[in-house]
Amino acid sequence: MTRLWASLLTVIIYLLSQFLPAVILKAPQFAQYSGLEQLKAGIYIQLVLFLIAATTIIFINFKIKDPTRLESEVKEPNKYIIPWALLGFALVMVYQFIVSIVLTQIYGGQQVSPNTEKLIIIARKIPIFIFFVSIIGPLLEEYVFRKVIFGELFNAIKGNRIVAFVIATTVSSLIFALAHNDFKFIPVYFGMGVIFSLAYVWTKRLAVPIIIHMLQNGFVVIFQLLNPETMKKTTEQASFIYHIFMP
């Protein structure tokens, strides 16, 4: 299979897995369901669709016969995948911590992404959703936003690799941020996209940004579920530190 066909199919399959649950829930069979029952049904339907989508996308991308120049280059050895992923995860968390302080100063009070809040509420009601958010979601998003959008742009821009990286990263990270539908938190998602793209280019392995993304999502969801008050106190302490150094 050619790379462009694989990329097109990857995006189409991803979009179908995102929007089909809403279409399916309009079927007469679900009309008598209560709000919570519909929510649960939607989550289970989407989980199944995401599993099918992830399996199909991975299979399709393994069949590519003409990889991008990035995918064709010498890759980082397998033994360094986890160390690089852990380093990237640490970088993402530090970045998010700093941006959360800035957002607190701009908007006032503790700032929590509405998107994250919705995910936490659902995860409390349907624990299997944690798997959905932490594993399947990041895998699909990295194939779409990093391998397809970033990878194709980086491959298409000839000449200076730094220029190609900046353009491809800016476009893919902006789309990634807008896709999360949290206007105030665009800097958070955009920065994450930049770090994921950098990890992909540096190691030549998509597995690295996938693992970073999984660790980040998993940490945020589990930490919020187990320690919501700790998160609030951490933000307040960070704000206090900010005022000490930036009066």
C-alpha cells in the first residue's frame, strides 16, 4: 500500500471512530435509555470502535511500501525507547506545570481544562474509560497528528530540515490543540504537540511520542481521580512561588 493511501485511510478511520458513536446512539434501540445509560452505551461503543480503528490503523501503516524520509532514516535503538519516553514525559509535565501557573495568573484562580474535567467525570462513572483515555486515545492521536499530519508535511518540505520541522510542528500542533476544543488551553496542547513532534524527529520512532502521550494522559487522569485536592493545592503553591519571583 502506498503511504498517501495509508495516511488518508488513517485519518478517515480515526474520524469515523470519533463520530460514529453519536450516529449509532440515534438508533431507535437507544431511545428508551436514560442519560447515564446512553453515556455508558456511547462509551462502550466508542471503545469498541477505537479498538477496531487502532488495530486497523496499525495494520495499514505496517503495509506502507514507501515510507517518509523520516521513517527511512536510522532509528534510535529499541533499548532507548523507554528512556527517551520517560525524558519526554518529564519534559511534558514540567511544561504543563509552568503553563498552568501562567494561565492561573492570566485568568485568575485554579485553571482546569473543561475537556479534562469532562473526562474525569466520565472516568468516575465508567472506570474502563481510563483505559480508553490513557491507551487507545493517545495511540490513535499520535498516528494521525504526528505520523500523518506532521510526517507528511515534514516529508513534503524540501531543503532545510529545521524550517521543515518548524512548519510541520506548528501546523500539526495547532490542529492538535484545536481538536481538543479548549480555547484557553491551546498553549498547553500546542506545547505538548511540539514536544511529541520533537521526540518523533529525534528518535525516528513513533512509539516514543505514543508512550509519552500515554504516560501523560494516564498520570493526569489517575492523579485527578485519586487526589483532586492535591492538584488544587499544587496549583495554589505554584501560584505563590510565581508571586515571590514575579511580584
